[in-house]
Amino acid sequence: MSASTEARDRTTGQDTAPDSSAFHRPHYLPGVPALIEVPQTHLGELLETAAAFYTDRVALDFMGATLTYGELLAASERAAQVLREAGVGRGDRVALIMPNCPQHVAAVYGALRLGAVVAEHNPLAPAEELRAQLDHHGARVVIVWEKGVDKILAPGDQEADGLGGRTVFAVDLSAAMPARLRAALRLPVARARATRATFKATGLPAGVRSWDRETARARRLPSTWPTPQGQDLAVLLHTGGTTGTPKAAMLTHANLRANANQAIAWVPMLHEGGETFLALLPFFHAFGLTFNLLCAVQKAATQVMLPSFDVDAVMAAHRRRPATFFVGVPVMFERILRAARAAGVDLGTLRYGVCGAAPMPREVGAAWEEATGGFFVEGYGMTETSPIVAGTPMGASRRLGALGLPFPSTDVRVVDPEDPDPEHEVPDGEPGELLVRGPQVFAGYWRDEEATAAAMLPGGWLRTGDMVRREDSFLWMADRRRELILTGGFNVYPSQVEAAVRTLPGVAEVAVVGLPDGASGESVCAAVVLEPGARVTLEQVRSHAEAMLPRYALPRRLEVLEELPRSVIGKVLRREVREGLLAGSD
């Protein structure tokens, strides 16, 4: 069974067409539609259209080196030809293991143009995890940055045989840098050697091919090459960072094009051919993929990208090419604000910001809007929804701290998790599990029928596993079902406790988890990071929080940590906090 057929078969018989009568949308901004068009054509059209109308506009700025849209299209078509000559065809998986860089963008669009499936991977993931993912989806071609090649070799084998029969292309990140920076890397001084070591490997195993050399000399894929269709599988994204073993979510061309259209419709004030996106979220993450690789290209925006989040490099990039639009996580907003204040950098061009993955602290959001003179909005999504489900309006009708309103063409239900019938919702204001239906809902998990069946209900409804409440059409997070704390017969929602503790003076960050407590079930534990010089006691935490929380939800244990574990995009990992505390008590 081909990848595209497998994706179609998983949704056979499900009625996912939106019912227009269900799409009354109070609080939408003027100009935001209730329904969007769902293109049934391939994602490569986004780049082709941008290159046709904005040929000479800068598409990518990588540490000062630039590619125009015309040049990026040509690079992607050369990438497609290299992959074609390597034996890649329609439905074949092409694994990408690299940070954000121009080669990454060209490889994505090149593979998609062929009709291949892009399998994205975290380049900083452990070797064992990467090898297991490669074995699972069966990619025979891997494009990996030089520093990651060793991770995909069979253990103990640094020779060509360690490639496991795969064709492996190595990417030299320094090849995309400006000439002056490449020259600086060759200087015989300690700082240059240290910087070079972060970008380049000292040597590569036999059999590994140079992606940069082969794409530079390749011809472009013939325009007559058949294009994929909307229902064909486009991307595999690995999910499960906070929920256990990662799974590969299957996203079709139509899924991703629909979500890009939804996101662009949500911010109608963006100007085609006139925006500059600050692209800091990694492309292997769903938010980074959709907003930067797709939405930015659809709006013919310039993307200012870096291989990793370095706030000093962000300041230098913003001075060089001021950004107008930024999608990030709270810790990025906070650090950019702090660095801009210290360096005297004006953020006034950043008119629009989107925050995801975690709630934005109110004081950080207020400071961001004061510094930029613009708006930021919060969004909610998950890998399985391409990823965006809801967002707060970018205007006066928003509710800070909310997950937001369902996106255009997106239907939601809030139901009893023990009886998740979409036709029987819980009353407004009461917590329940969020169900989602829309054109952005994925085609299932790669070769995992059991997990797909557990996630999908009849009628195309996705069980998100997130507990939310709905008030006046807005969705508010209660928590993931797996992270609910059960104490003395009561449900305690960690995010509500965190919101109360976070406002205590001296607390910089907080994660709330449940720890075993005998017959009571679990006790509420607050793990905090304090401001420099601050001291906080459990009694102070409880006294401060009791005005906002019921007594059973008050923390019964306080742990002071130097830092909280975070995912690669900065999201606090409660599961790792809990595991660390349990390990420390053994």
C-alpha cells in the first residue's frame, strides 16, 4: 500500500465536511470568515506562486545570507532532482534531520514536489530515538546535518555499512552562511574553532554524500513531473513529547494547506509581499512548519531564520532586517524583551505576535505589547491538527489567557471523557475533553491502527486528550487528562494551580504535578524557580493561593528547582518534573 493510499484509507467513510449551520462565530474580528477554502492541490504551489509574483523578493535571510523566491524555487527543484536520481518516488519517505537553515526549506519543497513524504525529526534527539523512528517509517533516503550523521549509524559501526542500506546526504550548515562568516570559521583561533565545531563535523563516514555539492550542480526537476494531490500524504511529524512514546502523525497536503489558509485568515491585516517573519520555532515542530514553511511562503514574506534560538543573534538579525511577525513560545517572548531592553533595540516593527505551547504570563504579554505597540494573540493546537485549532482574536474582543475561538471551518465539542459522544456536551463552564473536527485533522498515525482508532471517533472527530471548558464561545485549558491530579476524590487541574502560584512575588516559573499519597491518591506539589535572591515557603504559597483555589487544590509540597525541564520549543515538561521528584525521593 502506498503512503498516499494509506492516508486516504484511514479516513474512508468519515463525513468531515463542515456543516455551515454550525459555524456561527461570535467575537470574530471583521473580515475573518467562518469558513475557508480547502485547496486539493499540492503544497509546492505555495512556493511556485510566490516565486512567480515575487521573484526578486528575499525569501530567506540566514545569518545575513539571502535567497530570493526565484532562487529558492530553483534550489527546491534541484533538490527534487537529486532525490529523484537517488531513487525517491511518489509516496517514499525522505527523512530530514537538521536545524532551521535554507537547505532544510529547499529539501522540504523538493521532496513534496516529487510526491514524496517528508519525515521530520528533532536533530537533537537521542541516537536511539532517531534510529527507531527511521526504522518505523522506513525512509531509504536521509538528509542530515553533519553533526547528526553519527547518530543514525548502527551502534559501533562508523563505516559505510553503518548506514543500514540508506542513502545518506550530509548538510554543511556553514555552506549557507555569508562568505565573511565562513571565512571567519577557518581562522586558527580558539573562538573560531569552537564555533566551527557547533556547525561542522571533523570527518564523515565513507558512503555519506554531500547534499550541498550535489544540489549545487544538479539540474532542475522537469516541469512535466507529475504533481501530488491534496489527499496524498505530505508530512510525518513525531508527537508524544509529554505523553510517552512518540508516534508519527500523518498530515496530507490538504490538511496543511487548509491550516495555512485558516491561520492567514485569522490575521487578515498581514500584507502579501510586505512582511518579515522571525522564524525561530524549529521546522520539525508543527507550529514552526505551518507558520514559517507554509504561511510565510504563502504570504511571500521574508523569513529571518537562525539554526537555534540565540537571543543575541536574534537582536543582531532584528537590527539588520526588522521583523514584523513572530510566532513563538512564552520563554522566547520574555528573553527577546529582556535582551531588547538591555541592548536598546527597538521592537516597534513587530506588530503581530502569536504565542503557543503554553500560556503567556500576563505581565510578559503586557510588556510585549508596550514594547511593540502591536498585538500578540495566543493559540492552541496539536500535531494531529496540522497544528492549529483555536486562537484569540487579534483585537479588542480577545480574552488573555484563553485558548481562543475555534478557527474557521473548525468544529469543536466539549464532552465527558468517559462518554465522549459529540452530541452530548457538558454545560458551559464545566471541564470536559475537547473534540475537534475540521479539514486540518490528520489522517491517522503511521502504521498504528490501534492508536488511530483510539484517537478518532465516528464522523471525523479527534479526541485531543485535553481537558477544557467553554465560556461565551472561548475555550480555556483545564489540562491534559493524563496530567490531572486526583486527590481525595477531587480533580485538580495543574494549570489552574500554576496560574495562582505564578502571581506570588518571587516566583519566576512554576510546574504543578501530582505525587503518590497513599489512600488520598495524590498530593499537589508545586515545583518553582525563584527570582534571584527570593525566598518562598510552602506556607506563603498556600496563603497566597487560597483566595483563588479550593482548599483541596492548594499545594501540600513545595520544591525549589534551579530550572524546569523544557521541550525543544520551550514548553515545560510536567512529566519530567514529576519523574525527577519521584527519583529524588527514592
